[in-house]
Amino acid sequence: MKESPAQIEALKIQAEIIDPMSKPTIAIHLPDGAVKEVPAGTTPFEIANSISPRLAAASVVARLTPLTAAAAADGVKQAEGEAAMYTAEDKSAPRLVDLSTPLQEDAKLELVTERDVEALKVVRHSAAHVLATAVLELFPETKLGHGPATDAGFFYDFYREKPFTPEDLAAIEKKMAEVVARDEKFVREYQPREQALDEFSRDGDFMKTHFVTRFTEPGAQVSFYRNGKFVDFCRGPHVPSTGRVKAVKVMSISGAYWLGDEKNPQLQRIYGTAFFSQKDLDAYLERLEDAKRRDHRRLGKDLELFRVSEEVGAGLPLWLPKGATIRRLLEEFILDLERKDGYEHVYTPALAKVDLYKRSGHWAHYHEDMFPPMDLETEQMVLRPMNCPHHILIYESKLRSYRDLPVKLAELGTMYRYERSGALSGLSRVRCMTLNDAHIFVAPEQIKEEFSNVMKLVERAYKALGITNYSYRLSLRDPANKEKYVDNDAMWELGEGVLRDALDSLGLKYKEGKGEAAFYGPKLDIQLADVMGHEETYATIQVDFHLPNQFGLEYTGADGERHRPVMIHRGVISTMERMVSYLIEHYAGAFPLWLSPVQVGLVPISERHANYAKKVETELRGAGLRIETDLRNEKMNAKIRDFANQKTPYILVFGDKEEAAGAVSVRTRGKGDQGSMLLAEFVAKAKALVESQSLEL
Ligand code: TSB
Ligand code: ZN
């Protein structure tokens, strides 16, 4: 495992050099404006305690902002001395410190309690130390890697010849509870770097030796944290004592080679999570269970919706009949909405000459996300990563006048992107995808209106699909990244201004995403989150002044002159792949009737009722309903269970009694046995629900 920038950040050692010449008293500025004059060496804990013992008990760490020139200068001095591989910290910037840190300088001080988002990270990092403490007590031969907090908890890397077994993990978790119960203080200590390196290499601590060598400078004081007998090379900060790690759980284990090199020893990474309370931990575990239950990769298999075969390749899903049905319904649904909204649908091929993408700028800015070109006799072809250039060529296939605008060209466009294998996931991130795409060619003064039309279309579509919980992200370029984005400041400012203006006039709240723009312009992205809070972009609306220029697009204005149109790129339901992945998880496989691959399951009680089954089938099919009949020689209850496991909305059971009455016994998903109903009555009801795209049964 190579260190990511975040891990490098976590590994940085920042030696605190205490200035013996510091003042006898210092001024500590509190958030409410109060200033406390205290002797140098006073700790944040003491200050908290002087305000209220309750505050002291509730505090996890402190946020310190040095106020003196000396502190700022010290920052520069240290910056010069620090390793070049990471950017030096600005010592006058706020940073988190232990509650036990002796304060030496005038500073702003904020006590960080559980209400502060950063406090949880501190608890989790301390939990990683508790984990390592437990591991060393049980398996003293283990060598330590490092153990940072992560978004979901923390991990610690260990080296030990024998892999940890599930029983070992259970024992480790038990031992962790003991370490927490012992309530050992976390104490920060310093050691000269050379001494630390000697000790680590003497003990065969190859990972610690590596970290100290790589992340500290010769002559530095190296920072350690001790709790009880356990000592770890670490820059902190930590909670005051192990007892503050109140709710912790070992989650899983995985193997990885040291520094990602298979010639190196194999490490064992133990993952855990920690929260402020057992209640929070339980809620998290419950959400995790829910996420597993809804996972579209698992449901995709159980419900026979899609598969990804190694023989075809990663990120290239195969749609099984039932998944294909959902996709087709979605496609018909969105095409219909678009037709009603004045879009014209086109078909274009999924590949083109490389030159087309050179002209558009994809080759220069989007090359890394494209599959490499194919060499043909006289030319190079490439799988398209986007549909825009093809649609542009349709726009320019004839002269356009201002009266024709907006020209709205739409397509369920299939495209290919070389997503890195590590990023692929089921249907939500794939390499072959079909986008509900359109390119709207407008006069500049039409941008705002068309933008708002697209927003309305998104709202209509999402409402029908039962999607209500989305947020907006204004995706901007990273101006420093000249490679990824077209270099034209004026153009970017214009695009950004247009989008902000449109958003403000619709009164929408949005966050900003730097470095999330398309290479040709800024976007408004509509973000949906899964159960675990992980967000992806679905709908997108993009303003583009670049491609019309590249292709010299024109229309004749009312003045008879030639003008350049602006392009709005937009996707409403995203790619079929990503939207189906979302819907599977959103509905946990229990789709609304109109989207269900099988809407009605038929259960004849015995073989005797096969004929009546035919009649029922004919009626239902005639009404356009999708059905499946279970004619196996199985018990009725087994057949009902199987349909229920497939989350079939309606199960119709029938025997002699129902046949005689021309009826069916109806079981409704989520509601159970609804009793007997005339067949004609059921058909009328189901048909009405489908036609109205009802979300309820
Ligand atoms: C909207 N040219 C525009 C188009 O006209 C375009 O392609 N934009 S995009 O690059 O942002 O992609 C559109 C949408 O496709 C994204 O918002 C996202 O919802 C979906 N998408 C992108 N990459 C993938 C992928 N690898 N797998 C599944 N869906 C994807
Ligand atoms: Zn496009």
C-alpha cells in the first residue's frame, strides 16, 4: 500500500520545540471574546476547567491559533527544516492539540467537543492506538505500521507471519475493551530522531524505521504517544485517555503488501470504527446492514438483473432479461418525457475518427479517460467517451436560423470510458454506458430559459421515479490544472456567471465542487446519496462556449448576420447503468409496479388449475402486464415464497374455488393476503396503477 497524500499528512511529525525564553504569562483568547491571562505552560484542559468542569469533561481536544509573531516565524523556521515531500504546516494556522499541551504563547483557543466534526477523527485515531495496544499485548511479536483515522473509522497495519484468525480478531476486540476500561492517559513524549531510529531498527521495526526516516528531518525531535506500556511514533493529537474511546468495534481485516510491492512482506490491515456513544455505533452498524441488504451488486445477482463476466471484462455489464426490462422501461419513460418537451431524437455511432476528438479538445483534455485508438488501414478510430461531437455534426448538417433555436438533439448515447479498475463498481461506475444525453443549441439570451426547462424536466422525471432527496453541486474547474481544463479564463468566468445566475433565479441552494467541471465548461450536477451517504452525480447541466467555437458553429440572427450558438449539454436520468443501480438500492429491489420486471406472479394450487392459469395469463398479458407462472410441482407456499423473494408486487393464487368464481386470491407485496377478487377487477386495478406510474401498490 503506497501512502496516499492523506496518509502522508497523517504521518507527518511535527516536533514542538519549546522556547525557554517564552513569556511568564500569556494571553489566551476564547471564542466568546474573553481573554485569559495565564502562566505559560497552562494547558487547554486547565483553561476549560477554569471555565466549567463540565466543559473540561466534554472537551476532546483544543483548536489553537498562535497569535504571536514568534509563532509565525517559528512556522517558517520549521518549514525550512521539514522534508520536501510534504508541504510544511503554517504555524499561524489553526491546529488541533491535546488538552494536555502546555501553552507557551498568546493564542486563540477553542475547546473542541463532540459537537465538532473533527473531534470524531481524533477519537478514531486514538481508537487505532487502542487497537495496536491490544494487538501487542496479545501478539507481542507483531510489528507496527501505521493507524490513521478514515472517513468510516480507522485502521492499523500490522506485520506478523501468521495471519490473524477471526478468533484472534474477537480476542483483540475483547482486549481493546480492557484497554479502554484501564483508562490510560495518552501522554506525548519526544525523543531525538537518531535515538528513535536506533531503537526501531534494533527491534526490527522496519515500518516505523521507514516512516521516521521518510517523514522527519535529521536532528529533529520525534514525537511519540504513550498509553500505559504502549508507545507509538505519532504526531497526535489524542483524546485525554483511552477511556474516552467509548464505542469501538473491529470491523474487518484485509491483506496488502508493504508499500504496495509484492516483493515486500504482506501486511494485515485491521479495520475498525469508533463513535462517541454506543447509540451512534449501533445506528451506524444498522445503516451498514441496510446498505448490504440494498447493495445493487448483490440484488442484481439475487434478482437476476445483470452480471459482470470476467470473460467480457470489468466494467462491461451484461443485462439479463429482467434487468433489461427495467432498463427498457426507463428508456421509454425518459424518451416519452423528452418528446413532450420538444427534443428530437437521433442515432449516432459509438466510435469515430480520432481527429474528431482532436478537434473537439477531448484528445487534449480527456485522453486519459478514453480507450486507446484502433489503427485501421488509413486512419485511427476511437471509441467515443462522449456523444457531443456527433451531435454537433448533426447540428451543422444544415443552415440554422434564430427561428430554429433552441435545437434540442437527444440520444440514448452509448459511450466508453476507461475508468480505472479500482474505481469500477457494479452498474454505478462502468466502462460501457448509455447516457440519457442531449445537446441543446441556443442563442446566448436563451441559456437561462433552457436551463430552467431542463431543471423542470429533471424534477418531473425524478418525481415519477420516486427520487426526492437530491442536492445541487456547482462544479467548477481547478484553474491551476491547465491540462484538464480548456485554458480560457474569460470563457470560464462567463459560464460560471451564467450558471450562478440561473441557480439564483431559481432560488436553489448549492455547494461548490472545485475540479469537478467538464473540460469544456462548468456544470450543475444533481447529486444523489446512497444509504451510507456516498454521493454520485446523476443529472447534469453544462454550459459550453468551447465546442461551438472549435467547430465554428453558426446560426443566422434576426439581423441577418452570423452568430455563434452556445451549447447546453445535459443528462437527466444519467446513464442507464447508474440510474438502475440507484433504483435497485433505493427500492431495495422492490420496484414500483410500472418498473417491475415481473409484475404479477401466478400460483396455480395444483396441476389441475393449469388451464385456468392459461386464462388468467391471457387476461393479464392482454392488459399489458408482465407475468410469470409457476407451474412446478411444488407446494403452494414454496411458490409464494419464491415470488416474494423476487419482490414480485402481486402474487395471484388460485384453485377450484377461484376458478369457479372467475376470481384470484391476491397477495400484495408489503401488505400480505388481500383475499379474493374477481380477475377482471384485479386487471383493471393493476392496469390503472401502471398507467399512473403509481409508487404505491
Ligand atoms: C451530458 N457531454 C456530457 C453530456 O452531454 C457528458 O458526458 N457529461 S458527463 O461526463 O458528466 O457524463 C454524464 C453523466 O454520466 C454523469 O453525470 C454521470 O451521471 C454519468 N457517468 C459518468 N461516468 C460514468 C460511469 N463511469 N459509469 C456510469 N455512469 C457514468
Ligand atoms: Zn455532451
